[in-house]
Amino acid sequence: MTTPTAFAQVIAAMQSSLQQAPAVSPNVFRARSRVLPEQMATAVVVRPAQAQREAGVGQGAPALWLTGVALECYARGTASAPVDVTLDALLGDAVARLMADPSLGGLVGFIDPQSVDWDFDVDGAQTACATVVFAVRHATAAGALI
């Protein structure tokens, strides 16, 4: 089996952080499609968005990356818990969890939330999604993606 790229390692570390007890949601996924099944009240998806390599400092030097990672928080509303309230709580918990260790256990230089986008009623069933894009600064070996 090949070694996962640095990008896959970042996504896995973020997913793992969100799943640590107590998990921010019982449903934490990587790179999953944008559908919230009826049996799920909440879900969180971590997926890569875009990566840009920064200018190198010389031959054989590690490559520095600024990678965008999207954290999608999904919630379903009920009569007793409106979707915006449920979504806001999930969003706050997920970001707080990740920012508790912005180096992801030393894997990256930092993670930093850059933007939040909200989408209500994404599937016609009183659901909403808040997507936070994190800037992740990390390095790979020269000429490689690991």
C-alpha cells in the first residue's frame, strides 16, 4: 500500500479529532457526498478543497503548502430544535474541537478558519449546512506529496 499524501493525512487527522470522545457528531466522514440521510440528525464531512504550493527556498528543500480544507456541518431541524440553532451548535463545537489543537498533533504548522458559508434546506427536508474553509499550512518532502 502506498503512503497517503500529506493532504490525505491532514483530512484523516481532522476527522480523527472530530471523532474523539465525545464526538462532535455520531456521523463524521471524509470526502462524502452532500446528502444527509433521514436517520441522521447531524453529520460532519471533512474534505480537501484546494492546495497551493508556496515558492521553494532552494533545491531539495521541503515544499510548503497552504491547503484549503472544507469542514461541512449538516443539521436537521425538528419542532423542538430549529435547524439554525442545531446547526450553530454543531458548527461551534466542530470548530472549537479543531482549534483546541491547531497543529493536529504536530502534523501541520497551523489550521485557521478563513470563511463560513451557510446553505439552508439543502435537500428539501429542513436541513442546513455550514461550511467552514480552513487554511492549513504544512510541508512535504522535496518533489513529493508526502
